[in-house]
Amino acid sequence: MQPAFAGMISHIVRRQLTRFGVLTTHPAAFAIVLIYAGLWFVFQRETFDWHAVATLATWMMTLFITRSGHRDTQAIEAKLDELLRVHGDARNELIGLDNREPEEIEEHRQRERGAL
């Protein structure tokens, strides 16, 4: 595989993983788990036991925790955006940093640490 092609595939996969992570914080993710539970109960009632309930509870708790973390992160980012916006010496390119991939943000942080 060519290095440029591999890099492009890697970038696409990282972007899709980030997008999937954001989608799991959407309220529709809870509806999907509930629909799945209902279909499981209707079509595979003989396997819908305490283990199934524990599995579904684990999925729901994972979604709750993910959503809570996402909410907190969004609130922090909104506050930081406001601080960057009102501070005259702040660099405007930092405002959109949260739209980048996690690896790109880490690279930016490493560069900034090196500049200190």
C-alpha cells in the first residue's frame, strides 16, 4: 500500500471514529438501544433473560456516561471559546481547534509545549 494512500485511509477512519463517537451522544442512540431491546424481546424471547437485561443496562449506562462527558466537554469548550473571543491577545485559530481530530489536537499541543 502506498504511504499517501495509507495516510488518507487512516485519516478517513479516524474521522469516522470521531463522528461515530459524537453520534453515540445523540438521543437517538438511546432509542436505538430501546428498539433493539424490544426486537430482541419479541423475536428471541427465550434468550431474553437476566443476562440480556444486564447487557442492555450496560449499553444504556455507557451511553449515559458518554453523553454526560460530551455535555461537560461542550460546556468547557463554549466557555473557553468565550474567553478566547473576549481576550484581545488570543489567537483566533484556537477557537476552531475542537473541530479537528484528536491526533491533530495532540500534535498542536506538543508543538505549543515545544515553543514554551
